[in-house]
Amino acid sequence: MNKFFSSLKNGILLLTLISIIGISAIITYISFKSQQQVYEHETLGRLKAISSTLASQIDGDELAHLYKHYPNKGDITHSDQDSVYKSIHEKLKMSAEINGITTPIYTLMFHPGDEKFHFGVTSSDEPYWMHHFEKFPQKLLDNYKSSGTVRPYTSEKGTWLSAFCAIRKSDHTTPIGLVQVDVEFDKFRDKALSSLYSNILITLLIVGTVAILIYFSITTLLRQQEKIQEAEKELAIYRKELIANVSHDLRTPLSSIQGYVETLLMPELKLSEEDRTKYLNVTLNSAQKLKRLVDELFELSRLESKDRKLKLHSFNIGELAHDTLLGLQIDAEQAGITLKHDISPSTPSVIADVALIDRVLQNLLSNAVKYCPSGSWIELSAKVEGSHVLVEVADNGVGIPEEDIPELFDRVYRGRNKKSGTGLGLAIVRGVLDLHNSNYKAYNNKDGGITICFTLKISGNS
């Protein structure tokens, strides 16, 4: 069974971990893609604004003049070669510095003849005049006469986000070229991946914490299940022992009753009146023992089924204790035991079920009378502790072994020195006190004997 619970626990934990890791991975991926989309949207908007501003600042006629006078690749080799080139170059360079653009900003001109874009003025100090734009997005080709943005595209030099805007001549209608602003998308991806790694680390910490919590929760749950099963096993053992004890204790008075009744019914026996009375008394005593046993079983059954409803009343615990001791006086004297009473008249009244608490006192005292040797004493006392009255039944008898104290209130406990009886008396005590939410315990006295104590709530009328 323990192997089953261990396998179940490990299986549940593994399944939970896989589920949490899977969900975390999905959430992390969605977060990463969302960051990408936000970055694209914000970056493209910023690049579009930069390109539009530059397109409005660059004189299209001057740019057309440059294209006309320097038509070939490499005609311009440095930025100071032409004043017009230098003026446009300074505008592009200043815009790049102000806006934190690390890649060159440049103008492009489309040549329908070879269907290629050619670089014009750039913000870099090294001109790329009329070099081919080797690989360009189709969107740039389709919309170069106006403006637009290009979502991540890949060229021979990496992945880019771009925005462009047409540069027009002074008539504001004829586009001469365009200005394009690029940002390396790979840099953002590295940054996003770095953030992703941090998120993964945080996720792993969260997953680890949750896994630990789940592990301990499952472990606690399975331990509770194991305890329940162990308790059920113990209960089954208790039932067997109870049945064995009850069977034995039922058989004794029944055998006695049957034997003496059969004797009384035998016509050939000429019994004297004295013998007849003796046999009838033995039969009566056996019947009374049998009745007590049946009553105890019935009462214990009601207590455990919670069928017994408390009838709470305010009463004086000292008066109840006096009456109980008085009822046991004869049995105590016959056993050579002295009964003591130490409850102050000023002890406040308690709120409880009088009949059940009377049964508790009777069971505790009669149990002490049964097990204490001749010459012992039994004392019933009470004292106030906070909002409760602590009732104690103490004796100076033989006590019980320390290892037996935890089992003292079990339904089948009868101690090492077993005498007649089923051991139900203290089980009934436990059931009654549990119904009253009472705190109770037993301990051996230093000078010998045992003390059993329990608490009762002080009545509000005291």
C-alpha cells in the first residue's frame, strides 16, 4: 500500500510539473511574441515619423541635381566633395544622432531600367553613392513613390525594420527618390531573448516553488489517507478485540445464569430454601452484569454515532460529586478503599449534561475502585482554571505503565492486569467528554497511582 501511495504521489507530482512547465512555456512564448509586436509597432511608428520629417527637410530639386551630375557608382567618394551632398548628409547624420539611430540613414533612387534601387546620400561618413540596394522588400518597390513601413525582412546583412518616405521636387508632385530609416531587428531579438531568459528563470523559480508546495500538499494528503487507512485497520482490530472481549464477558454471566437456572429446575434435587435463595442471587447478579454490559454497548454506540444530544444545564459539580461518591461508598468499603472529596463550596457551577457527567464520574471512580488494592485512597477534586473547572480523579494505587497511557481511553483497553469487564468504561468517558469539547488527560502520580482529569465550562449564571 505504501508503494502504491508513493507511486501515486510521484505520478501526480510529475504530471503537475509537466503541466506547469508546459503552461509556463506557452505563457512565456506568448509574452515574447507580444513584446515583439509591441516593439515593431512602436519602432515602425518612430521610424515613419523620422523619415517623414527628413523627406520634408530635403530639397528634391537639389537631390535631382546630384543624381544628374553624379550618375555613376562611386562618383562621390567623400562627404565634402559636393556642397549639396554635404548639406543633405549633415541633415541625415544629425537626425540619426538625435534619434539614436545606429544604422545609416540614406536616400534611394529607383532606376526602372535595371529595376534596382541605388543609394544616394547617407548619414555615414563613407558614401555609398549609386551602389545597388542588392535585396529590397517588394513593398518598397510597390510603394516607393509614397511612404510606408516594412515589417521585419531579411537581407544579406541581417533582419530589419524600415520606414520610408518619398522626396519630391518643388512642385510637390514628382518624387525624385526616397529617404529610408532602418533598425536592426536582430538587436531587439537579442534584447528580447535576454528578457526571455530572465522570464524563464523567474518562471522556473515560480514552478519550483509551486512544485514544492504541491509536493508537500500531496504528501500531506497522502499521509492523511495513510493515517485514515491505518485508523481503519486499527478500528478493524479494535472491533475484533471488542467482539472477543464482549463474547467472553457475555458468555460468563450467560453460562452462570443458564447453569443455575438449570440446577433450580432439576426436580430430583432437593434444594434447601437457603441454597435456592443463594442460587437465585447468583443468577440475579449475573443478569445485572449482563444488563450493565448491554447498556454500556448501547451507550457507546449512541455516543460514537453522535445520536446522543446534549441536554445542557447549569449545576453544582460539588453536589454531583458528593452524590456519586455516596453511591460508591459501600463498594469502596468492601474493597478496603477510602473515598475523599476536595471540592470547595465556592466552586462555580458548570454548564453540561448532568446525566452524562454523572456517568463519567461513576465510570472513573468505579474503575479506580476495581483496580486499586486494599488500603488505597481515591480522591475527587475540582478547581477553577480560567473559564473552566478542572475535575480530577486521583488515587494512590498501582498506576499504569507509561506506554499504556495513550491507549487508556480506547474501547478495548483493560490494562496489563486484566480483570473482568470489557474496558468500555473509559471509552464511554472519552465519548462523553468529546461531546462536551472537554480537554482530558491521564498521568501517573509521582508517589504512585494515577490521575485522570477533565475540564467543564463554567456556567454564565455563576
